[in-house]
Amino acid sequence: MELLAPVLVATLIIVVLFIFFTFIPVGLWITAFFSGVRVSLGTLVGQRLRRIPPSRIILPMIKSFKAGIPVEVTRLESQYLAGGNVDRVVDALIAAEKAGIKLTFDRAAAIDLAGRDVLEAVRLSVNPKVITSPMVAGMAQDGIQLLATARITVRANIDRLVGGAGEETIVARVGEGIVASIGQSMDHKQVLEQPDRISKTVLAKGLDAGTAFEILSVDIAEVDVGKNIGAQLRTDQAEADKKIAQAKAEERRAMAVAAEQENRAAVEAMRAKLVEAQAAVPLAMADALKSGKLSVMDYYQLKNIEADTDMRESISKATEGEENR
């Protein structure tokens, strides 16, 4: 038992020291102390209790202190607990300080919490970015389609990063400006000869208003001639007019055919009446013979006249058939 007591005490001391050095980052405290950053062990313990990795706060704090931008530990902790990237915010502050860009910690923290890369924004402020727009199609007033591609040089605007529109808005506005500029040209050759007219027109519109960027230049990289839209539209219109005229002609032909059919029906009706009248003639002649109003000689004389009329009609029909042949 006497031998076990010292062993248990030594083991207990080792366990306590292990827990102490594990829970309290003494090594990080020593690094901060020799870096000139004064932070107490109680602060580090409090960070552990608040589930904040001390290295995520102390190392950026040392970095900012060495760069001459001291930041309070509580502000860094608040940024971390809000879901921000403390290391990126500090790097952005250092980059802005070296580049001579005015950027406060509150502004950088707000940009970071807004979901934008504040460090990349500072880099874009120093080194502008070139955005290549997709092919934009516009039509000049002479009906010729032109296809243009632009390269947009932009610089990040720190003051408008929070709430400002992104690259998609810049590209869309520049595309709209290109279409409007081409549409204002009387002749497509003017655009081909002076493509910088498009750039001047686009820049004059102030397309970067309300965005997170500042447009430095808009350069037309390529202009190609597309389709002859005006001629195609006129051709389509002529084809449509042709179809309308054909439809109206077909309507008139159908009406003429219907009128012809009606006339034929009327002729057949008149022939039916004629046949009916002709059938009544023998009956009337028979009644006249019976009553003595018509003699036999008169009857035969009428028959001769009727036969002569039929013969003349036959000859007339035969003559018309020969003429048609």
C-alpha cells in the first residue's frame, strides 16, 4: 500500500497536467505572448467553454497585430460565432491596408457575413477583372444582323459590395447596351468600321449603377455579320400575302362553282317544267279532236312543224359538237 500511494499520486498529477494542457492551449498563449499580443489564459478557457477553437481567433489576431491593425479579441469572437471567416476578414484588412484602400473591420465583417469573398473583393479592387460576355445578336436599321462579343474590365467597389448586384447583372446590361447601340446604326457597315461606337454608347449609359463593380472599359472583341433579317422578314411577309391571296381566290372559285351548280339546278327545274308542259300537249290535242275543235289535217300539220323543229335542233347540236372538236 505504501508503494501504491506515490504511484497513484504521480498518475493523478500526470492526468491533471494532461487535461490542463489539453483544455488550456498554453502553447498558443506562449506564442501570443512572445508575439506581443496580450491575452489571458482565462480568455482562452472562455473560448473553449464557448466552443470556439482558440487558434481560429488568436492566430488571426497575431497576424493583424503584426500588420499594424490591432483588432479586439471580442470582435473576432463575435465574427466567428456569427458564422464568418475570421482569417479571411483579417487577410482582407491587411491587403487593403497595403494597397491603400480604406476598409474598416466592420465593413469587412459585413461583406463576409453577406456571403461575399471580402479578400477576393480587395484583390479585384487592386487587380481589375476581365469578364467576357456571350455572343450578343443585334440588328441594324438596314435589316442586317450583327453578332458581337465584348470584354468588360471591372473593378470591385467596396462600398457597394453589400447589396450590390453581381457579374450576371453587368453582363446582362452590357448585352442590352450592345443591342441598343447596333439598333441605332442606320447601316451595319458603320458598326463594322467603327466598333468603338458600341463601347462609347455602352459606357455612357452608366451600367454599373447599383452593382458591386465599377466598369473601367468595354472593348468589342469580335463583330460578325449574321443573317439578313430584314430580307427574311420581307420574304415571310410576301409569302403570307401570297397565301392570303390564294385563299381568297379559292374562296371566289368555290363561290363560282356553287353559283354554277345552282344555275344547273335551275335549268334542270325549267326542263322538268318543259317536259311536263310537252306531256300535256297530246292530251290537249286529243281533247280538241274529240270536241271537233281540231281537224285531222291541222293535227298532221302540227306534227310536221314539230318534226321540223326537232331536226333543226339536232343539226344545231351536231354543228356545235364539230366546232368544239
